[in-house]
Amino acid sequence: MLKDMIIKNRSYRRFYQEFLIEREVLETLVDYARLSASAGNMQPLKYMLSCDVQKNALIFPHLAWAGYLQDWPGPVEGERPSAYIVMLGDTTISKNFWCDHGVAAQSILLGATENGLGGCIIGSIQKEGLRNVLNIPGEYEILLVLALGKPKEKVLIEPVGSDGDIKYWRDKEMIHHVPKRALVEIIIP
């Protein structure tokens, strides 16, 4: 069952934008992150939630969407996320966030998957622009943005080809293909 959830939990970049996500759902997802492991149990992560159309519109232009898809600027209006979770590191608690935000992001996205949603962890952020439009205080370091919604695209995992190319790509039907290395290639004897 967990393997099925992990396979279904892909980086979705196109959504049914009109599908609304309630704030309570976002709070539940953040609660999963809160209950996850934290280095030294410091718990330095904080979260800004957005499921408001106007606030979402402020967040969207500060995100980059798919580095390997050079000719794709990101989802068009109507296919954008319904919600965002901005992950912040509280520097008054710690100056080092270790891997906490990765653990928390995975917990949130697995929870989203369990609820029929999908998302994308975005680390390519115009941080100062986002800080300004959301009025994020200086003591919070912007770590990640999780884009969430009801997925509009199909994402397929496939083996890495003989050329070794790991770059994801889209076919003419806009199916997103994600090459993954074989298990025997990543376990060192």
C-alpha cells in the first residue's frame, strides 16, 4: 500500500484550478508535517497557507516550474494550483534546517495523495519577490513552496533508457514521462 502511494505521489504541474481546496485540508496536511521527524526535535518549520484565488495569484509568478521543459513556462490559467503551502524556517529557533523540510514536504504530499490531490515541491523560487508579496518577516527563511491541487495530467514512471538520460519529458498528448534508475543500479554491493 505504501509503495502504491509513493508511485502515485508524482510531481504534478497541471491541475484543475477550479477545484477548491479548503483551508482545513491544508491544516490537516501541515499537521502530518508537524508530526514527522525533525532533526534534534527542534521543529523550526513554519507554514503559510493559501487557498485563496487572489493570494494564489500573488504566489504563482514567483515560482519556476520544470527545469527540463525549457519551452514550457508553467501551467496556464485554468491549470494552476488551487492551493500553496509556503515552507519557512524560523531562524529564531535554528539557523540550520537540515533535512526537515524534505521530510515535511514528503509527509504533506503523501497526505495530499491519500486525499485524491497532487502536488509539486518547488525549490526554484524568486524568494525576495515572494517575501514582499506575502509580507514574510525577515526571521523566516523561505525553504520550499508546495503547489497543490487536483491533478490534470498523467505522470508515468518508466525505466531509464540505454542512453542513461534521466530528464523527464512530455509527449504530444501531454503525458509526463519520468525515467527512474533500476533498483540494481542504485544499491552498491
